[in-house]
Amino acid sequence: MAWIVALIAVVAAVTAVVRSQNAARDANVAWARVELAERQAKAADARTTALTDEIRQLAQKRIPAAALALSHPSAPVPGLREAAEVDGGSARLLTEAVQAARAAVIEERQRVDAAARAAMRGTSAKIQSLLNQSQQLLHELQHEYDDPRILQLDFRNELALRRTQATAVLCDAWPGLARQNSPLVEIVLGAQSRVAGYERIKVANHLRDEWLAVVARAAEPLAIALAELLANATAYSHPDTDVQVTVQQSGGRGAFLVVDDAGIGMDDDALERARALLAGPSEVLLTELGDPPQTGFAVVGRLVVQYGLSCHIEPSPFGGMRTILRVPAHLLTVLEDDRSLSALAPKPVHAHTATTAAAEPETAAEPEPAAEVRNGLPSRRRRAPRPAPVRSAPAATPAAPPPPRTPEQAEASWAALQQGTLSGRSAPVAPPEAQHHDDKDGQDDRNDQGDDET
């Protein structure tokens, strides 16, 4: 019996030990579970805090920065603050929220911009019609009254009309003026007369064909585009410097209008933006043109796309900027030479040079009248008569003075001179088409000129 009691005691002891170990193990497992639960709770709190911070940053920084980047592409858009604390699903949703907000902003801006364009288009059409009527009335008054102030009003009306036309073009409206096929040099003069600093613009005509013209549908758009470039060049260059305009003709590629100024130039960012606008982007929002809007290059870019022109800008050798406006060959034609050009149109430079150069060799190559015997040698006679060449008198013989004018001729000349300059003596030099303009007031109109070059 003793051994049975001993066996029972051993079993009881072993059972107690096993139970104690199981209890300790259960306690450890429970403690581990508690610790795990605490760690999970802390991690969940950290993720919640991080997600809350990301949402706060999304509302306060990321979405406003994404909206700002639509107008200023160089503006940085921040990302997630603590990407490690936010799981992949949450990070993806946050990114999608930024993209959705960006798309909503773009859509709303386009809607607002379209409404603004429609309103400005209608307003510009009405203002342009009134300005055209005012211009016609001023032209009638110029024939009835000899007052330089009427010419000044006409010029200011022309400046306002250019601004209105530019606004209409920017809003996808028709320029509002139809022309016939127009000589290229007269289009240049017309653009020059629409700029307040017209007296500083010097035009050099290098066309091979004096009667080269622009077809009717592109004549006025070309004048508007060139006027914007000239206004920009005069506005951002010193008043004592000239703006050089060169008109060139280049084989089958059309014609080129090169504008050089000695202005302040552009930095790399401004030059890149100007080239982007002149290339004619598919869409330019009014809200992206600054405050106040700088519309010059945007207007040129719109005309470039609509009429097949092209425009390039680069630094000028004169220190400012050079813009090259190209008119393709299919927009050019040649007029009949029976019509007369404007008296202010510059003559082709090569024509004067060629005429002078051709006259001199022809005179020098003309032989003297042949004689039977010259210096003891026989000379050859011409078989056919030839017009006698015009030879200059010998150096030792002075040229014969022109016949004196009669008193009647002198009186007629002075009367014509006084009649033609009576009103001009009290007024400054006139623009190419507006005829007269007060120079001091022209400097006050600098705010009505170009606004893109920086």
C-alpha cells in the first residue's frame, strides 16, 4: 500500500508542476497579447495621426500648390510628409485627391475663361465699331478744318482701335477690318502708324520686287501682329534709341519682317515663355497673362496659328531683342505696277544701289566718237547708228548752272510750299498714316504700347 501512496503523491506533484507551468505559460501569452495589443494600438494611433497630418497638408498646401502650378509651372507641389507612416492605399487615395482637385480647377478655369472671352468678344466688337465711326468722322473733319488737334485725336483713336483689335483677336474674334491685296511696305507703314513711338521706327526696304503684296485675307492680321511687335519694341527700349525694321524677300520661302530694338532684353525664363506664346499654343487662358494682362505675344501667337504665319524671337545684336515675322509664299502676291504706292513707303535699297552701279559702268564703258585716224592708228567706225551717251564734262570744265527760275515759277513754288506746310509748322512730325501727332503726348501713351518684353 505504501508504494501506491507514494505513486499517488508523485503523480500529484507532477500534476501540480504541469499546472504551474501551464499557468505561467498562459500568463506569458496573455502578457504578450497585451503588449501586442498595446503596440498595435500605438501603431494605429501613429497611422491615424500621420493620415490626419497628411489630410491637413493636402487641404492646406498640396491642393493650393497644385492649383498655383497651373499658372506657374515652376512652382513646387509638395508630396507626402511621412510616407512610411501611411499605407499604400491611403497614399494612393491622397494622390488621386490632388489629381481630382487639379482637374476640377482646370475645368472651372476653362469655364470662367470661356465666359470672359465671350463677354470681351461682344464688348470689343461694339467698341471697335464705335472707334471706326469716330475715325471716319475725324477724317471728314480733317478736310474741313485745319487744326492739328484733330490729327492728334485721330492718332489716339488709332491707338485705342489697335488695343481693341488685339483684345478681339485674343478672344478668337475676327479682326474686324477687311482689306484688298495690299503692298507689304504699306502694311509695315500701317503698323508703324498704330504705335505711339512711331517716330523712332526706321524701316529699311530690301524687297527685290517693289510691288510684293499680301493677299487680302492676311493683310490686316499681319498689320496687327507687326504693330504688337513694334509696340513691344518701343515700350521696352530707351526713348533715344531707334527700332530697326527690315523688310526682306527670300525666294520661295516668302518674306521676312525683322524688328530689332536696343531694349532691356529678356532673361531665360521670359524668353522661353515668349517663344511658347509666339508658337501659338492651342489654348491660352486670360488668367495666365498676368495682372494687368500682357497680351502682345499671345495675340501674335493667335494670328500665327490662324493665318499660317511664323514668328521667332532671339537676342538682338543691338542689345535688346530681335523678332522675325515670316509671311509664307502662299500669302504673297504681286500687284500690277499701274497703281502708285504711298509717298511715305521706303524705296527698295537694292534698287538705288543697282541703278547707280549700272549707270556708272555704262558711262565708263561708252567709247568716244571714232575718227578716221587717231594717234597715227586707224580706228573702227560703227556700222549702225547708236544713241549718243551722256558723258560728264571734263574735270577742268565746270558744269553749266541750271537756268534761273522766273519770278512766276519761284512764286508758284513758294506758294505750294506754304500751302502744304501751313498746318505742319505748329505740329510735330506726323506718323506715316495719321499725318500729325504731338510728340510729348506720344510719350505719355507708353502705357498703350507693348507689354510682353521684360
